[in-house]
Amino acid sequence: MSRPRILLTRSWPEGAFAYLKDRYEVTVNETGVPLTQAQLSEAMDAYDALCPTVTDILTKEMLRPGTRVRMIANFGAGFEHIDLEAAKATGIRVSNTPDVLTEATAEIALLLMLMTSRRASEAERGLRDGRWNGWKPTQFLGQGLKGKTLCLVGFGRIGQATAYKAQTALGMKIAYHSRHRVAPEIETRLKARYVDSFDALAAEADVLSLHTPGGESTRHLIDARLLRLMKSTAILINTARGSVVNEADLVHALKAGTIWAAGLDVYEREPQVHPDLLPLDNVVLLPHLGSATRETRDEMGLRAAYNLDRFFAGEPLIDPIA
Ligand code: 8YV
């Protein structure tokens, strides 16, 4: 029997790729650039399964009835780029890769907290540009994090891992707001205080860290109004999705000193970054590094592969989202 045809829309790390190649007829887009919408649409009739990434927008028109693709194993946890309702309507199964990127993404949230609070990017740029001419008692003074309150918006796996690391490693206090309050055991274990109003949470944050999904329901949750509620010493961290923050409003707030700093790993129109963010000293800009460790990316590939294995064996998916 011929092996199922799988399309990887981007190159995968070696280990996960080798696993997949042993089992399937695998085609890889090795161009280094995302497939176009037209190419993705064509692929729907040429393969049995797709492994897309966050850069592949899979629309209702593509997930139409009668396509050859019956399974989409997303390489990533977030899935707002896939029209799940359309997939459900046409019976195309979809999986994602939760869990395996939790720790890596939480590490980036901590990295951004440390970099922003201690002005690491700005200071390093100063050194490289030859503007550092020796130690001074008043140069590049940042803010310490010990005893400060980390407020998390969204308290799923990554939010909780970030809270744990910030509390145990940095001695921060933890508060959170989310659509669903977590179980009391989790609040106790993480010493996390639930705040039932999003506005109140933002107003008390020394650091406000975003851990919501992307998509319409969270679009521009952080806008000029919300930023004005925050302390002028506060730091905003976004490792979730760029769409959650109104970038133009954030630029304005950073310039006006409405908040103190921001650390961003994700952007509204990736890979474009709002041009007015680039010259600002009080923002740290990372290129969507959340899950970018060798181990994690391999595990993400393997997790997608295990979901494919289940699908083609006629067994329940490990991580079904449609
Ligand atoms: C991934 C992410 O690298 O998994 C996610 O939701 O945001 C990233 O860390 C990306 O999605 C790959 O598709």
C-alpha cells in the first residue's frame, strides 16, 4: 500500500523530520519562505495531510469540501491561523502541539522581563556603539524584580509556567486574570491570586505578561485605554500573539512614558515590526523566539508526527482541535 503523502510547509529539525520520513512520503518546502496562499490551496488537493506553521493562513476557501487533505497536523500550539470551524464543517481533522513548548516560551517571557527591567538591550547597544566609557553610579539604572507583582493575563500552561519561574527564580508575587479561574490547588501551589477584573489587574501590575490565545476574541485587548490604566513604572511583556496588542497605541505609550517599557516576542504583522518601535530604547524586540530551542522544535515536530500516526492508524488524535 502506498504511503500517505505529507507536505511540510517549512523545513523541520532533523530528528522529527527523520521520524516522519521513515513513515510517510514527505515533501518539504525548502525555499526558506512561506508558501503563497495559492500554493497552499493547491496543496490541499495534492497531499493527504499538511503540517503547517503559524505563518500559513488556512482559510475557509482552502478547507473546502472534497479536498484530498484530511488531516492538518499543525507545527505549533497556537492555531488562530487555521479556520477550525471550516475544518470541522468539512470533517478535516486538526491537531496542534501543546505542552512541549511551555517551558521554552516561559523562559522567553522571563528573559524579556529581565531584559526590560535591567535595560539590557539598550545598555548592550550603548556598549557596542562605544557610548560606554566606564562604570558610573547612575548609568543604565533599571528596576529590580524581587517583591514586584507579576500580573498574568491568561493562565494556561505557559502562563502558569511563567508564574512558577518568576516566583521561584525572581521572588515575584503572582496575580492573574483569565476567562476561567484555575482550580484552587493550582492557585495554592503557585501562590497565585485571582483578580476578577482585567482592568484592576492591569492597574496593579509591575509587570503585565500576556498569555492568551490569538484571534478575534483577544484582538487589541491591550490598547490606549488599558495602557493608561497601568502604572508609569510598569512593564508589558508579550510572548502570546501580536494581535493582542494595538502596536500603534503601544508606541504612543512608550514614547509618552505612560508605561516604562515593553518586551515583545510577537507582532501584529509578522515579520514586520511597527517602524516606530525600532528606535525606542525602552522596548526589547525579539523575533518570535518563544519555542526556538533545538529540543523544543524537535519535540514539536515529533508531537505533530504522533498525531499523524494516530490519524492514519484510525485512532483518536493526541491533541485534537478539530
Ligand atoms: C511556534 C508559537 O514556533 O506554537 C506557537 O503557538 O507561537 C511558536 O512558538 C510557531 O507557532 C510555529 O508554528
